[in-house]
Amino acid sequence: MLDKIGIAKRIAKEVKDGYYVNLGIGIPTLVANYVRDDIEVEFQSENGVLGMGPFPYEGEEDADLINAGKQTITTLPGASFFDSSLSFSMIRGQHVDLTILGAMEVSEEGDIANWKIPGKMVKGMGGAMDLVASAQNIIVAMMHTNKAGESKLLKKCSLPLTGVGCVKKIVTNLAVLEVTEDGFKLLERAPGISVEDIKKATEGQLIVDGEIPEMVL
Amino acid sequence: MINKKVANVSEAMEGVKDDMTLMVGGFGLCGIPENAINNLVKMNVKGLTCISNNAGVDDFGLGLLLHKRQIKKMISSYVGENDEFERQMLSGELEVELVPQGTLVERCRAAQSGFPAIFTPAGYGTEVAEGKEIREFNGKMYVLERAFEADFAFVKAWKGDAAGNLIFKGTARNFNPAMCGSAKITVAEVEELVPVGSLDPNQIHIPGIFVQRIFQGEKYEKRIEQLTVRKKA
């Protein structure tokens, strides 16, 4: 089974040379730490920066330089700043190549829910609805089950949706799955996890076709 | 040169009354018009509708107005990190309209640009699209979202001049440019008001035509919401 860092490491392998990438808050943020250093990638943050770098050294933080998670950051050579409108032009206009975000639930049709638990948690969708409505390549990073042990890969989402039919790939602590017309297609198993384990943890339609390889991290 | 300079924040905010709709720039606490917000607290205007990406934190930014119950309705994309906000929202004291971030900025920009509404794919198939016109273009579904109508826009820039020209710094730019000229009156506060002619016209982000009043803020706290650093090796 993978931990959060393991999930981030596996997703980092999906990041290709020349990609502009938007990372959501949580596990997705960690992905930046594990991208191969022999390829060129630029990270976009929707509050208005392209070419995001690592956190600043202590004492060098700048209140005018943050990411969408409101964390202090730095920029790399070649970076640029822009306003929110141009930022979402990059997203809505499909100029960003890859979007990685977290989710509370994903359905076998690729619907995603990640912004609201009625009566409990209403923080808002931020940029998530814009991102999922437009991105051509969306990878969801999440745990396979919730804290109560219930599957987060469902036939239908029970929580209010963020977007419909948009998720292409999911990387969890147990597996890598592709969303297809017929359901969740199992691509890879996490180390030490069997196909049976994944079947048990998946409520939606799971497609197991032939031998399923173990992930290489 | 048409002079937009006013003496201070009080003069800049003349005409702000109860029950008005205000646009307030910033993302989190980054690039918020601190002086205008503090003055709204002092003026004690009530029943406000605020269009702003976030709602500040408990004791800073728009959180100060929430604390004094000056806000009737918030229109935002993300309102976490604010306990008082959550309490007022769950108890029904505060009306909240949550809008996808890209839609929020484009509804400001539509008002700035003379578009009554825009079509966006964001929110299609979700509760955000309920009751709104849906239209298909080239096989994809879009939601009709209307331009905002606001009485005042309060924005914050790094440098500006008496002509109202503005330059922003870093990610403090965010929602500020799209709010300039999107309300009946735009009030810009700047860290540094420089002599007219000293800003390079090539570098100006917002031309003065979008700004009615400009002043230099008395002070800026520029609070950091999430301080994240790494140690030197």
C-alpha cells in the first residue's frame, strides 16, 4: 500500500517533458517534489503565477508571492505573473496540459465531487470547477477509501458534484485506474496489494483485464 | 492628465452607504485593499454585499467586517480558514453565493468590458448551474453567467500615479485588475503614489481610465496566511 508520498511519486511519472501543470492542494502539491529533473516542466498556480519554484528560505518570504494554497513560494527563471482572468484563460482555454487534484468521490463515469459536504463542510470550490470542466488531462490523487473504510470509487457520486465525466485517471494508495466507458479499468497494483484487495475496496464497476502489473515507483 | 488623486482613505470612500454592493480585490490576504477595508469597519456601514474571492481570516481582511456583522451577503469562490464566517453561514445569518473562481473573475471582467453575460463550461452538471441557461456549442455544454453590478470596487496596487495608472506586484495582482472599472466607482489604493510621468507606459497593467479615485495607503501590514519556508542547506 502507498502513503501520500507514494501516490505523489507515482503521479510524478505521468508528468512529461514540456508540460504545463496545475497542482491542487494536498497530495497533488507533493508531486512537484518527485518530477524527474532531466525534463522541463512549468507549474501554474491559478492565483496568477507560471514557473513556480520551491518554498523560500527562512526570512526570504514575500507576502506578495503565494500559491493558490496561500503558501509562500518562489519563482524560477522564466516565470511570469498575471491576473486571475488570464490565469483561467490558461485553464479554460486548455493551454495547461495536466491537472492533478484531490477528490472525495469519483464515479465510474468520471464525475468528481470534492468541494462540499452538505451541512458539514462548505468551503467552496475555488478553481476546481473551472479546472475539471476544461482540462483534457485530469488525474485524481486520493485514498481509495474514506476514513470509515468506504470506497471513494463509486457507481454514482453521493456528494454535490464538481464536474461531470471529466476524470481520466486515478492514482490511489492501492491502484492506478483509468476511467473508461465501461467503468474503472485497473492498470496497476500498489506494492503488496492484490487484485482482490482492490476489488473489495471499489464500489463502482472494476474492469480487470489479464495480468495486472505492480507499480514501479 | 485627469487627476484622480484624493487626499486620504476617507475622501476616497465618500458615498459608500448601507446595503451597497462592493467588489474587493485580493486572493486570500494577498493584494487586499487593507486601508479601504479598515475604513469600512470605521464607517460601520451595514447590509453590504461583498464580491471577493475569499472572506479574509477571523481577525484580518474582510473577516473584520464579518465580525461586526456588516456583511449581509458574500459572493466568493473559497471561504475556508474563517471560523466566524462558517458559523454565520451555517446559522443562516450570512447569505453566501459560491461561484467558481474563473467564473467569479470573468463576471467582474464582463462588467468591466460591457458584456451582459458570458458562457462558461465551469459548473455544468453541478448545483452551480441550477436555474441558469445552458447552451451547447460544438458539442460541449456551457452555463450562462451574468456580469456583476456593483456600486464600488476597492482594489490595491503596488505603484500608481495621480492619473490612476496602476502596476501590481507578484501574485498580489490576482482579482484586482478585473475589478477596475467593473463598478460605478473604482477606488485604488497603492503602496506608492509616484509622480505622473515616472511610470513607464509600457509597464502599466491598468490604465487610469478604469480608476476614479486613487490614494496612497497609510500603512500595509501584508499579513502572510500560510508561512512555508525551507531551511538553508
